[in-house]
Amino acid sequence: MVALVTGASSGIGRDIAIELAKRKYDIIAIARNEEALIKLKEEVEKTYNVNVEVKAMDLTDRNGCIKLHEDVKVKYGAIDVLINDAGFGTCGEFTKTDLNKEIGMIDTNIVALHILTKLFLQDMVEVNRGHIMNVASIAGFMPGPLMATYYSTKAYVVRLTQSIRQELFMKHSKVKISALCPGPVNTNFNKVADVKFNLAEANSKQVAKYAVRKIKGSNRKMNVKDFNFDLPQELIAQDPLEDRSSSRLLVLDKKTGKTQHRIFKDIVEYLRPGDCLVINDTKVIPARLIGEKEGTGGKVEVLLLKRKGNDVWETLVKPGKKMKPGARVSFGDGLLKGEVLEVVEEGNRLIHFEYEGIFEEILDQLGQMPLPPYITHQLEDKNRYQTVYAKYDGSAAAPTAGLHFTKELLEKVKEMGVDIAEVTLHVGLGTFRPVKVDNVLEHHMHSEFYMVSAEAAEKVNRTKANGGRVISVGTTSTRTLESAADENGILHETSGWTEIFIYPGYKFKVIDGLITNFHLPQSTLVMLVSALAGREHVLHAYEIAVKEKYRFFSFGDAMLIQ
């Protein structure tokens, strides 16, 4: 599927392009700012494994608009989605504003949109499919003192779109056209327009999500219930085994679906000299703090999610309703204190902490391991929720596939001639977040920080070049590798934040095999392993695991997909 987005360098256009990429559309991104377009291309291709073509152009060039359509039609035929978002405004009394600037506004907001809508609509009508979304504004429905020309252009967009929609309806066409009419949005529009008055602004990303949900054809159905299975409560492992490597191992052939039953230490029989094992060396911090609200003494639970700098953390707070900005909480009789600064996305709180000494040492003293909600037993040894190779503090949850390895087993793997590459992804609690939408493709992944060193990249690339296999330990290592690789599957030294969502249909760029645990029904992790081995094979393997009473989740048994 292919979507063309104008005004894709910033604001709503950029966010719509990203939302469409999440739904596996290849993107043609149009804007004046070539540098911003290239940045978008790099980000989207790396994160969502789709193709992005960028074209820097001035849409006031009418012949350029016609040429754009010709070029796109030759290469792609009829595209699936057209987003006309390019446009700008200006503020001031009509008698005093710059005429040339207003003519440019009319050429961009009206003429370019008109040309592109007409030409691409003809292609869509011919094949009887497609969706055009023209970005207008609530300004199109009201008079606009001090912004007369801008309001008028948006009124044109609304009326044009409504008229075309009626024509399509009368012909019973399957082609759809719609007008997106948001109010003020938190983009750089006001700055460009030199707006001299303040208006409450909506979130650009939320507007983009809403818009894409409305596009017929973007909502390909992949129902969350397709990844469900029956799991008896008693199979959820509550405690780690005494010997890490003595857990059971279910081996799944991703091509045939054939399964074998082994012990984890047998993993060496499935590795070959020249392979590369990729591990996540993140370290879980004791991120769960129990304190008292100052003034009332009420119990407050704070879960550290992301370090924002300057002793500020994004946190999950219970009870959240009582912890409004300005509220203070004390831990360990005042050894650590915090103040809520603001409430952010999904109700999380930004808290500024006050203390004397080293924060990590205080956290070790006061904090508890943030065990997943399905583990109700008390963990006697904190180290059992840590891999033996954990190095870098930052995770709110363990990369649990790595919990099966002992130092002795890793040494044995090395002695076999298997390379071990270390990457880092700090696991967030979003890993336990349920998929709350019916359509999987509408789920938004949490953001996690990752790092790939030059050494790790070199090991992985060398393995691939020499014909060896790259086997990732855990879904977190997998997400790191697939986020960091370029479109040719080459890994580079890099770091950043990833929201990569891997589900069936995804084409893996790096990994050949995966060591993982057994995951929650209807979870994004089941979807990831299904992308590698096929949904039917995975669910059949899970059915066998339940029948054979394998232990599930963080402290449970393991699976090798090869």
C-alpha cells in the first residue's frame, strides 16, 4: 500500500505519515524542507520497515504538481491514500497583510490541493478504490477576523471535499474523500502565521491517530483475539528455579512447526560455530518505591519509568488521582523526597526527587524490584530477577529470556565458537501493557531507549556476511536489532528510542532465530514471535506447552525458535 502525504516535514502531516507507516504503508513524503524530509525517512524506515520516498518541492509550482502526479502514477499506478496537508496561514488586518504572501497561501492551500485531488482522484476512480483526506480546519466553518485569507482557503477545502464526496456517493463509488477539520493544534503554525493571540491547542499526534483511523483501507483487520489461547492460572510461574539453566526448553521449527522437548542447557546442541548470540545487558533497577504523601500520611506507590534528567523521572503513581502537580511524597523517613511537577501522557507523573548523596545508592536501599503484576510471590533474592550479564542500570523489567543463562553456560557457548554480542535496551513497563484495541494495527507501542555499540554491530554484520545465524536472546534484543538495522539489514553503532511494533507480516532484517519465554495471551510479544514463526505454528506450540505443563511468563520455561 502507498500513501502520498504533502506537508510531511512537520506537524500533522509528519505525524500522519508516521501513523500510516505503522500500518505498513510505503510513504511518498512531500514538503519544502528537504532536511526534515530526509530525517523523517531515516526515522520511519528504521522503525517501521517500510519504504519512504521524499521529494522536496514548492507546491505553488502548478506544473510541478502535475509532474509529481505523472511521476507517481508511472511508478506506483493508483496510490491508496492521498493526504493533502500542505498549507500555511498569516495573521493581520486584511488591508495591511502582504498580498504576495496571501497569493502564495492561495496557491498552496487551494490550487495545489485542487490539482492533486483532481489528478489522483481520477486514478482512484478508475480502479474504484482509495481515500483522499484534505486537511482543512474548523476555520472553514466560521468568519476569521485577522486571518481572512486563511479562513477562506479552508472554507474552500471543506466545500470542495463535500461536493466531491456527494458525487462519489451518487455513483456508488468505493473511493472515499474526507476533510479533516481540527481546531488549533500544537504545531509551528502559530509561529509561521505570526498569531498574536493564544488558543488552547490539541496534540498533533492524537489528531494524526484519529485521522488515520478514519481512512478506509488503513484499518486492515488483525484482531487481537487471533492471538488468544487458554492458559490455566497454575502454569504462571511464581518463583524462579534454583538452577537457572534447568528450566525446560521447547524447540520450534519456524518452517515446519515441528516441536521438541529439551532442557535449557541443551541449547548448545542447537548452536553452531559461526553463529552469533545477541544478549541484552540492561540491568533492572529497584524502581518500586513505597512512600507517604506529605500532609496526609497516605500510602503512595511510585514506579520509576524513565529518567528525564536533573533528578526528574517519569513515573507511574498509585493512587494517581490524589497526586496532582505540587503534591509531595516522602520515602524512608525523608531520606528521599519527591514533588509532582506535571501529569503527562497516559496519566504518568513527572516527579522531581530531592536527596543527599547518590541516587542509585538510595534506590538500592529503599526500592523494590518491580515484578510483573502476574507474580504475586515475594522475591527472596533480587538477583534472580537479573541476568548474570546485566551491566547498565535502566530497566523497569527484566529481559526474562536471558534469566536462563548461567555464566558457565555462556562460557560453554563461547568455547563452541559462537560469538556473543551485547546490546542494550532498557525495558519499560509497557512490555506488560495489554493490547486494548480490537484491531492490532491500532495499538501504540511504548517507547524504549536502546544502544548498539560498534563492537556489537561488527560482530552481527560479520556473522551475517560469513553465513552464520544471528540468534537473539529475548524479544528486547530482537526489537533492538530490528530498530538499529538499515533497510539492507546492516547494523550500525547507534542509540535512540524505539517504538517498533513487530507483528505478522513484518520482514525481519537481522535475526534468524530467537530464544524467548512463553508470553501472555493477546500480547504484543506473542505477536512478535508469531511474526517470526507464523501465528498457527506459535499457537500450536503454545497449545502443546499448556498440555505438557510448561511454566509461563517471566520465571517460566523457554522456547527456541529456529
